[in-house]
Amino acid sequence: MDTSSVLVIYTGGTIGMKQNAKTKTLVPFDFSEIEKEVPELKKFKYKLDIHSFKNPIDSSNIDPSFWSNIATVIKNNYDLYNGFVILHGTDTMSYSASALSFMLENLNKPVIFTGSQLPIDSVRNDGKENILSAIEIAASQQNGKPKVPEVCIFFENKLFRGNRTTKHSAENFNAFRSYNYPALAESGVEIKYNSPAIAKPKSNKVLKIHTKMDTSVIGLKIFPGINCDFVDKILNIKGLKGIVIETFGSGNAPASKKFLSKFKAAIDNGLIALNISQCQVGSVEMERYETGILLKKTGVVCGKDITFEAAITKLSFLLANNKAVTVIKEKLQKSLRGEIS
Ligand code: ASP
């Protein structure tokens, strides 16, 4: 008997939905019936338990309070299981995996998000493989230690660091990409782990969960011809504390005095602005072009190769857990959970 144990946490999403015979829409089914849909689960020799949220959701409805509930379930069960699998809708899975990576401090067990593009009761579906492989990964140990002590996403045949991912396809089974960090494992006949890429726990400290996120943040995608007066209105929204700006290429933005002065004024007034690239591959380097340097001079912080999903959740997390703007800016430029290179 394998002594490993895994808690499967069901939050909602297509993986746990069936077609309603009358309305023909996808609705969540009672997840305690999962073994009927995936009888292979019985073949696992691990201890396997299911925690199902009372009201499963389409992940488009997820919010920080739901993330906080997931973190609390993990905390309450942390000593009882070797690993956790979170079944979640794909639409916002990268946001949730990023958020959880920040909320779970000193994590040294696997937390594997997975889901599916097709419901698990469809004849042809991706959910079964995803759930079975995610459970195997969450249970995997080497010398009594978990192989992947990180928040990850497993999808189709790849395991990624969660806070490096983006949902890339609304139609393919390989729905996720991690453009700036290699896969942590690949499943084929065997599951092959990319050990050098997997984070090692930095300490034996106990798991600490942070359940607060500050949602006084917004994202702004720059485009040629962007209206400076509109930008000004956004930067001056009452209560706004942080903004993620998606700039061109390696972190460049229009060099017009009008545009830049709006940013400088808002930043001097305490707004935190994080510069990330609209390109998915590569990193922001604000000293490469004059257009980047000018933006840097306004006080915009360099986000390096962070994804939008990780940037917005990291900013919310830092704003909720730190008071000093200087400390937040410093932490934005450091890797807290492997989210930047
Ligand atoms: N709308 C669904 C969700 O994110 C899509 C999915 O599960 O793939 O909950």
C-alpha cells in the first residue's frame, strides 16, 4: 500500500459539469459521484479524499474571497495529506494558481490545479487524464519528500509552475502555456520530472496563509493613439493604489510629454505602477530604448518577465500585506515564489 495521500478540492469548472437534459447548458454535478465518472480513481493505492465546495462555480466568477477559502481548506488539511489537487475552471486558472502561490507562504507540498476543456462525462474528454495525472503528481514522493512542492497547473501532458502560466487556447486540450519558464514535468508513458526547474522549499517553517488581497488595482494595455485624457482619468480613479501597465516590446511606451507627465504625477502621489510587456515571450528591460528609459524616469517599476495574471495578483497580495510603498516596489522586483526570472 502506497502511504501517500491526496485531497482533491473541487471548486467547479467544466471538469465537474454535465449537460442539463432540458436546458442543454453545462451545470455542475454532485462531485461525490466522481468515482462513477472516473472509476480508475479506485485503482489508486493512495488515500484519496474529496472536498467539494458547496456551490461550485464557473471560474469566471472566482474572486479573492474564494481564493481565501481554498487557502483555508489547504491550511486546515495540510498535515493530513501529502498533496492537494484543485479542480478548477480553465478560464481563470492561471489567476488562481498565481494568487494561491502568493497566499501560501512556506509551502512544501504539491498544490496541483487542473481542469478540462470538455466535461468529464463526454465520451471524448480531457478531464480524466488530467485528474488522474494531477493526482499521481500530487502523491509523488522521493526519499519521503514531495517531488513538486509548488503551486502548479497540470494540463494535457505538462506540469507548469502556476504563476508562470497563461490560458492560451479556448479550444485545444493543451490550453496553457508557460512562455518564460520550462515545464516542471511532462507525462507520457512515464511522468518525467525536470528536477532542476522545480523549486526546493527554502525552509522548514510552517505553512502560513495570507487570506487578504487588496483589489484597489487595475490593468491598462497601452496602444498607439491611446487617449492621454482617458489615461489621466484612470490613473486618478479614487482609491486606486496599483496599476499594471502592459507596454510594447521590452517595456516601451509613447514618449509624449503629456502621456509621461500623467504617470509621473500619479506615481508622485503614491500610485504604484508596474510595467509588464504585451509580448508573452521575453522580459521588460526599461533601459534598452529611450522610450523605456523615459517611462522609468516617471517612477514606473520594472516587472521583468512576469505574466499579467501573476502581476495583478502579486500587486493585490503585496498591497494587502505591506504598508510602505517603497517595500512593495522592492518586492515587485524580486521573485517571491519563482514568478520572475
Ligand atoms: N467557463 C469554464 C470555467 O472556467 C471553462 C472551463 O472550465 O474550462 O469555469
